[in-house]
Amino acid sequence: MARFACLRCGKCCQNFGPYLTVERELEEGHYYCHCSLSGEHFFARIIGKEMPAFVEKTFPGQAPCPFLCREGSSLYTCAIYPTRPRFCREYQCSSMDILDGTGERRGRVGGRRSLISKDQDLVTLWQKEIQPLPEDSEIIWRETVKAILEKGGYRVIVYERGNKERDPKRNGEMQTR
């Protein structure tokens, strides 16, 4: 069983700008903020090494979280990760949802090709047919996985950049890679 591995792609935070508001700066690096998705007010503290990236960031044409910081050309980091709001702590990254014939969610794929599921049949299928797949390009891998899962009787929803899914019922799920 593999643990979730964040790719640091920033996709989870790139459209949250309208929902996270810095209401005031309390002192340098300390902010009083509001998350309109949960109604939560929270104190955010930018950790030292993230301050330059926070101050200098630019995202033309996007409305990302105000605390999302770019590192290099394609990696992102959260400037307030240790003090991020509850909504962010509970957010679950998904690149695919796997549904049964009735439309009930049986699992999801998060991070770097990690299956998260309570469904033992799905976990077994994943271990036997999907884990051994070669490290092809992401597009080829997703198409192959989708075909295998659909052949196994599942319906698959593949999410592209900017799509988000939250599942508050995740407790106790097995996670497999």
C-alpha cells in the first residue's frame, strides 16, 4: 500500500482565489483570513522560506489561492501549509472517480496514480491489472486504466486541470498504488 504522493502541480489551489480572502495583515507574515467555502476565519502564518515566493508571485489570467506560490516553472507550494484552513486540510485530490453500475463512488485515483478505495474487488483488480502497467505518458496511462476499469464493470470519470472533487466519506479507505 502506497501513501498519497502530492505532485505539487498546484491544480487543487489554482481556482480558490475568490474563496480565500486575506482580511488583514496582523504583522509581517501573519494574516487574519476568511474561507468563504466553509465560512471559517483562520490565522495564517507564512513560513520563512516561502515569504519571497509569496511576495513575488504572479499568475496572469488566473485567480489562485493567495497563498499558492510557484517554485520554478511547474512546481507549486503552499506558503501557509502548517496553518492552512480546515477546508484545505480536508481537501482530497482526485484525477479519477471510479463508480459502480449504480453510480455509487467505489474509489478514486489521487496523487501519483494512487488508488484510494474500500472496495476489495476494485483493489484486487487494481493490484493485478493496473499496478503492473508500464510508466507510460499520463494520457496513455489514464486511457489504459479507464479501459481496464470499464471492462471490469466500473464507470470512470477522468478529471482534467481545474476540476475538483471532495468526499467527506473517505474515512477508513484503503490506499494502493
